[in-house]
Amino acid sequence: MTLEGQARAGDIHVELSRAGTAWDLEEVGEAVTYLRSMQCENYALKLLTAAGQLRPIAEIAMLTERLAESGQLHDATVVLRAAGIRRPTEVPLALVERLRASGRRQDVRAVLAGAGAQRPVLLLDELLAMLEGRGYGDETRMALNATVSERSHAEIRELIDLLDIADRTPQIQWILDRIAREWTSEQVAQFVNELGPATRYAEVHTVLDIVARHTSVNALLTLTEALRSTGRGVSADHVFAAAGRHRSIQDLMLIMRWCAQHEREVSLQVLFRGADEGGRRRFWKAVKVLQGQAQWFRIDANAMIQRAGISTEGLASTTVETSPGVSAGGSEVALGRRTGNTESDAVVEDR
């Protein structure tokens, strides 16, 4: 019976699965074209998904190659993603190996994106273990990137638990690094709250340290505010302390100014202590600039430093060299974008 006849009989879904599974590869392509001409996009996608879920590996490789050659890149991706979702682990693994050997890196990425985003967590963990066992580091990270981008917080926590049991720490570290760098400050704060600093101490601190060292100043400050709003003041202090130890002088000055403007004396003291641990000469250069701005911000910088319990020895001999846009007299700071932790990267706005 034709697809059209099956549709009239109400059995279109059964026929679509059969077509995707058993029809010749050329017929599959023709069926997809026909369904689209009838404005049946969902049916076309179901047929392609069935092909990915049930076809032998060799046929999937040939079908997706034909689709790509004819310009149907999205259709090829649908098939490949479907192959990574629910099939026994040996299938997506063998498909990855075949595509990898053929130099089809984007197709490998599509298979692993499907697995990382939608494969049941237990089966995903099994696939990750096999990829790691074969030394496929890049491919492992492809799957984990999709997990971080598309999974729920609960699923990510479940995967972290499984990885922890198996002592696969590098994979946990990669997940946490992607979370810290890619998620919004509000999402990171929510995830930290869900992990629970008391039970997942190491993971929480890893995320906070990455944010403190490598994200924008604005993202850092937004995260500390979000953490405090959920009662995670200790976690917010951890961010300030880590920033004090590792941020550039330019960034330290921006953070200090923000704390002063918003009367966050406790945060300033934590930042002072962290910066003092990170290198006294570097720290005092930033403090001298803050002192130059103290009257403008109506703060007693020296008193704050003393309350933080930090010695002022050596401060008098420290000279300050300010870069363009940074003035010891309190002018505005012009900021650019960055990806590392050596330059300022976001405008710290008044809130």
C-alpha cells in the first residue's frame, strides 16, 4: 500500500517506520521529498528518524552521505542524531568509528550530539566510557557539550553521579567547565544551589573558581548577587576570594569599584584577603587606585583594609601605572570583551 493509502487508512505512522527501515535508500529520499511536497514536514522527519533508529550502520552511513551530497544536510543530521539516541551502545560507537575513519567529522558530531542531548543517561554513561576507553577524547567532549547545552539540571546531576562512581573525573571537570563558561549567571547559581555545597563541595567550588577566573567581570558580579539571593553567601564569598587571587589588576580595580559603589564592604574584605594571597605588589597597585577614588565613592579605603586584617607594609613604596581609561582620580573605565583572565571584558553597570 502507498503512503497516501496508508494515510487514508490511519496507519501512516506504521508505514513511515517501515519505509524508514525497509525501503531502498533511494526510495527513502524520494519519500521525504514527496512528504515535503505535501507539506507533511513532521512525517518526513519521522521517516528519517526511523532510518536512524533502525537501519544497519552501513546503510546509515550511505544514506546520510547521499543526503549530504544532494544538499539535504539537515536531513542527514536528523538520521545521525537518531542513531545516537536509543540504540545499543555498540551501534553508535561503531557508527562513530566508521564515520571517523572516513573523515566525516561533522557527521560524528551529529551522532554524538544526539546521544549527549537525548540518550538515556545510563546508556549515555556507557557510551562515554567506551569512547574514553578507545582514546576518543574529542568525541567524548562532543557528547558532553551537547549534554550541557540541552539536558535538564536533574539529568546533568545524574550523569555527574554516575561519572563520580566510575571515577571518571576528567569528564566531570569538562561538564563543570562548560557550565561555568556557557550558562548564564542565574543558571549557574541555580545549579550550585541544586548541587548543594555541603554534599558536592568539590564540584561547586570547581564551577565557582572557573567563573571567578575566566568569565566576564559582569558575569562574576551577577553570579555573586544571584548566589546571595538564594542564601549562598559563603559561595559568593568564595567567588570574590578566587577573583582576588587570580584576576588581573584591571579586573580587580573594577570589582573593587563595584563593591565600593554598592557598599559591599564584606565582599571587599574577602576580595582584599584573596588578592593579598595572590601577590601583594599586584594587589597594592589596585588598592592605590581605589584609595585615589575613595572620596568619590565616599568610603574609607584604609579602614576597610584594616578591618580585613591586611598589613599595609609596602604600600607606600608601590607605584601605580594605569592603562588608558583607568584613572586613580575616579574617571569611568572603558572596557572591551575578553575570553581569558588578563583583561577586563564587560562594563560593570550600576544596579
